[in-house]
Amino acid sequence: MQKNFFKEVYEVVKLIPEGKITTYGAIAQYLGTKGGARMVGWAMNSAHTEKDVPAHRVVNRNGRLTGKHFFETPETMQTLLEAEGLKIVEDEIQDFQQFFWDPNKELAL
């Protein structure tokens, strides 16, 4: 069950466009596990085992880089986001709403 959920999370994360970010909670809600943000976080913490999953584009609900310690270095997440045009100050994405990608709207059937 867990592995399938992780795969579902990764499939959503792969759809986040470059220069956009989403939250653990938005992914959980899209996958029908409202309140399952922590489960999405666990999936993202394990994303380093999956190629082509842009885990750096998933942040907490306030735009904070809470998952940065699961990257090669704690600076990697910020470096990747800045390379895509986002500005980060003290581990927080500036103008968060401007860059927010909501799978519930973008992937609506």
C-alpha cells in the first residue's frame, strides 16, 4: 500500500512545471487523502531513490523548505529552486502564491 501511494505522489510531483511549487497538503488532497500531508512528506523524503522526481518543488503550506535536509546537502533544495527563478529568504519562498501550482485545479478532470 505504501509503495503504491509513494508512486502516486511521485507521478503528481513529476507534473509540477519548472518554476512552480506545490505543498504536501495540496498533493494529499488531490490524491484523496486530505490530512495526509505527512504521508506525502514521507514519500518526498524517500524521493531521492526515484529518478526524475523534482522533489525540490514540494514545500510546506507556508512555502518553507522543510524537506531540505533530505537532499544531497541542505543547500541543494534552495539552489534548485533559485535556478528556476524563485527567490528564497531564510528557507522561505518569497511571493509563494505567485509560484503555487495546485494539482486540484491544474489536474482537474
